Amino acid sequence: MAGDASRRAVLRLGGLAAGAGLLGTGLLGTSLLGAAWPGAARAAGLQLPPGPLLIPSEGHALRRLTEHLSDLPRRRSFTTVPMILNDPAEWDARPLAAVLHNDAGPRQVWNNTDLAGPWLNLMRNALNTEIWGFRHPDFLVVSVTHGPANLALYDQSAWDRYQLAKLTGGRFARNVLIEETPAGALDPGDYERPDGVFSSAAVSIPLLMRRGVVFMSCHNAIWEQAGALIAHGLNRDGLSQGALAAELTNHLIPGVVLVPGAVGTLPELEQAGFTYAR
């Protein structure tokens, strides 16, 4: 019978886990087998996209961090910003500190610059491997996003107002990377489904945020993109570079952590125990 076969498969997996010393550690709970994803327990803050968290029930530290980050406010009311940030009030200092000083792990930081590259899918693969392959439900992924990839962290209203698609070389007509996909609404219990919520069919920034991925935006990239808009005649309001950079900053999507500079923040994360990936 199909039910008997399923039970035998679970028993075989349990036997393998016992032999590997995984049972009793909390690393092979029901959520890692695809049975329980406590979606109702999600943050009440405003910094997460709609939908339940997709963090395993054993991922206690990652869930705490994700919910804490969701509750921390972000300053998005700038009128102008300098080229070089030198005051923590000018970036998301508290969320950054929360990421640097937390007990989730293992932890990995991605140096992401290629807007049209496979960066989102690579982070998805890393999550899947760590969670189900190596039984690390608290695996934390941070995307330090700069260069052209930073365009993905602006909301669609900024893309429309400043014609950001023209900075993509024709590769994007709109910011599709912040759009949820139909696969993102499927049952997370079926984690092996080829077109399911953990598959390449569901890759998007909001879904990865719901899995606990932290997206950091580089102020230097914002400054340079403001300069590019001015150079291309796309500064419709005639703003100074500082004012235009402030306007772009104000249109970062919810959940993003603004940092003073990507390549300068990477060493801070590595010193905090993050493994570098690109």
C-alpha cells in the first residue's frame, strides 16, 4: 500500500538519522521532512512581504532574527544624503548590528552584483542544501547587493518614475525580481515538488525574505545610480545627486537593510563568522 511504503521510507530515514547521530538533536524534526511549517507564527512588523514565513520549525534562531529585523524601523525619509556616509543615523545601523550579532548559523554572505545573473537561484540552492542536505535549519544567508543588482531592491514606483529599466541594458522592462510567483503560494510541506515553493519556479526576493534571507543595499551603489540617472537625462525632477540618491533610498523595498558600502561591509560580516560566496 502507498501509506505503508511512505511509512517504511520515513522509518528508513529515521534509521539513517539515528546512525548519523541526528535524532534527538532537533535537526531532523517534522518540518525538515516537509510536514510542519508554522506559517502562522510570523512577525507583526512591517518589514516582511505578505505570506507566512518559510523557516523550519527547528530554525528558532533564524526565526527570532527574521522577526526582530521585521520589527526594527528603517529610515526612509531622507531629503538628501552625502556621498560618503559617516554617521550611523544615515544607514540601517540597528538592523545591521542585529545581523552581525545573532546566534543563527551556519551563516553565508553573498557578494551580489549581476542583476541578470543567477544570484537569487544560487542562494535558493544554498538554503535547500544546508536545510535538507546538512540539517542546518538555522542557516542564515545575507545578500550584500551592489552594482547593477542593487536595482532589484527598488520598488516599482521608483522604476517607473526614474525609468530604471534604461539602466539595465534592455534586460528588464520592470522589476520582476520583487514579484511573487504562483509557485510561492504552494504547499511548503512538499519540499521535493519540482515546481514547488522551494524550486527554481518560485525564485523571487520576497520569497527568499520569507525564508530568512537578508538583503543589504549599498549606499555607494545608490549614489552611483543617482549619478547615472543624471548623466542619462533621467532626472525628471532636476534633483541634485544627493537629493536623487535620497529619493532612491526612500524607495528601497521593505525589509532591505541599508549599509554604508557593500565592499566595506563584507569584511565586517566575515569577521562575524560569515562565509564568503559569490
